[in-house]
Amino acid sequence: MGWVPCRIMEQPLRIVVAKPGLDGHDRGAKVVARALRDAGHEVIYTGLRRTSQQIVDAVRDEDARFLGLSSLSGAHAHLFPQVCQKLVEAGLDDVIVFGGGIIPQEDRPALHQAGIRAVFGPGTPTSEILEFIQQASVKNDSGVGQESDWYWESSA
Amino acid sequence: MSDKLQQAISGDRRVMARLLSQIENGDLLVSEVLPDNQSIEYNSWSTMAITGAPGVGKSVLVDALMNQWAGQGLRVALLAVDPSSPRTGGALLGDRVRMSSVDNPNINERVYVRSIATRSSSGSVPLIVEDMAAFLIACGWERILIETVGSGQAELRCAAVADRIVVVEGPARGDGVQAEKAGLLELADIVLVNKADLDGAERHAGELRESYALDGEDAPDVLLTSGLKGIGIEEAAVALLELPSSGRALRARMRERLLGQHERRLVLHPSYNEVLNGLCEGTFDIDEALKQLQGEENERAS
């Protein structure tokens, strides 16, 4: 393997990757966490089966700029908006939230409505997630509780 | 600024977490907002480093101790350090996965956990952790635990940032000669042999005690614990809370501070990344790189 140019960023983004709810499959969350790590970000992984409140506490205490939620159990329609609501209640309205997992197209508008700026289904290239992170991080109104209609049109 | 500081001190954890990021990023100097409190305290401690090899059970043990101390009403903060990638600067910070104390609603008002990446520093603890700990103390956190990157025999940087050093060992960590080797074990104020439920823990503790016996009176205690099974945790929590400094680490502490600050100056130098790239490309050698990073620094200082 050849020399890799040093692309160490001045200040890496802090991103919490969390799994709300009861399903026990975290392969997807780990792949995303790894891709974010390899892109130079600091990823705080919370592990499986977290309550909404636990996730919000972690985002607050870790001062994360982004929150990635993963769900494969079908409970996303209930859990994701609940996390968003608690984030806003905790004054964390500028945190940027994205989600992934088995999430049917018809469920996505409601999630965008709740403040989730991207929903990635199975087969999404990790490069697309990095591109979303990059674009969202330079906007100043993409937080979960901020007034903006912007969301990422994902390919899968 | 002082408004934010006041909010953090009066218990706003969101503001406190944000200020900690500013300190970590070098945007806020602790020395400018807090009174100087660098004096070394021998009788009680504020900061305690928990160090030891990868996989000996530091995180689970720390969580068990935090459960104990927070349960008694103490406010305990943990700064958990994991390594940054030397290639990309990214990090996967996974210590929260094993933390039950932050998720226990009966005590989590008194528990704060913050994951920290080593970023550009070498060693098991970045020196900025000392400033972050000082800030947490100012915000009313009574005991600050620093969980280092899993580290081997000669990684002593934690001595630069903590009042006390706890070395966590596991069972069956090599033969009796390992216990005789110089290094980290010499600086320990106490040693916890974790995973006490497994074969070899008793024997390893015995070997360590035997080795320490040759040191005479100021030898550290060696306790058996299991963070997972809850063995020896209450005893360890009491012993650690009252732990006196062995006093053996003063010279090493100062040496680590000196070396650590020297490194930090190099790393924070504006041309650091440029010089690294130059080394990778072969445009200059190590001597020239050092000259560039130190020369300009000295000129600026003079």
C-alpha cells in the first residue's frame, strides 16, 4: 500500500451513532460508523437497545454535531420522531439527525417532517452518506429543530 | 463567555459539554477562565488515571466504580480516551457501550461520561485532558476518572495528567518475570487484578505482591476485582476513594509533563501537517523537520 496523503482535519465532526429500540442487529450501524471514522470523523457508538432519552443524553454530554439512528425492527416511525422531539426539548435543536435501516419509502416523508434530514435504505453507498454529512455540515439551518424544508434525496 | 461559564457551573450540561469541546479544540484556554490550580495534592485526589492493557476490563471496572461512588452521592465524571486513526484522524469511540451508570436514572444526574480521541497526540492520553478535567472540577464534579487508551508496559503519559494512577491487570498475564519488569507498574498507586473470577488471577496477584514486597513500605496494594461479576468492587471503591499518593511518581510525572508539553508544541505548530507531508514525500529529513518546527517556535518566543 502506498503513501496516503495526510488529510487530518483541524477539527473532526463528532457524530453519535445509536440504535433505538429492541432489534439486535447492528451490522449496518457499525458499517456506517466505520465509514465515518475512515472519513476522519469522531464517532461515538452507543451500542444496542437504547431508549430515546439515553440517546439524547449521549448527544448532549458528548456535544455531538450529528446523530445517526439505525433501526431494522420497523419501529422507526415511532422511535425516530420521539428522539427528534426529545432533542428539541433538551435545547439540542441544532443537532443534525439522519437515519438508516429498513425504512419504506412511504414512511420517509413523516420522518423528514420530524426533522430528520436524510433516510438511507439498504444498499446506500457509504460515499453518499459522507456526501450528506459534508453538505449538511455547511448549512446553518439543517438542525433537527430548525426551520428548513431541506432534506437529502437518497438513492436507496 | 462568563455567562456561559456561569451556566456550566450552575449545572447546564449542554453548555458544559460545548465548552469542553472548545477547550479540546484549543478555542478556549482554561487558564483564562479558571484560577490556577496546578498544585499537586497528596492527601486527596481529584483526577485518577485508570490504565492497563487493552481488554483487561477497564471500561466495565470504571462503570462499576462509578455506580458505587455516584450511588453514595458523589458527582463523578469520566473522560474516556480512545485512539484516533494515525492515517485519517478519525476515531471510533466505543466506551459508552459498556457504561450502565450513565443510563441509570437514579444516579445519572451525578455521572458524566465524555469520549475523547487522542487526535494528534502520541501516547495513551492527550495532555488537553488535564485542562478538561480542571474545567469539570470547576463545574462541581468531585472526582474525575481518566480511562486511558489500552496501553502496554512503558506508556507513562497518564502520569502527566492525573493525581493518582490505577493500573488494571488481567489474569495470566505472562509468567512471574512480567511482574518484575520495569515500567508502568512502578508508577501505580494501586493495582487491580481484574477478571478475578478467571483462572490465573490469584496467581498473578500473588506474583505482583511478591515483586512489590521488594520495594519496601511504600509498595502499592494489589486487589482482586471483577467488574463484570461485581467481585471486590465495594472494597476497591473504598480503597480508591481514600487512595494516598505513593509519592514515587513525582519525578516521572514531571518528566511526562515536560515531554508531553514539548510534543504538544510541535503538534500545534502551524506548519506541523505541512512538515509531516514533507517527510512523507521525502522533501526533507527528520533533522530538517525538527529544525523547522522548533526554530520558528523559538524565534517567536524570543
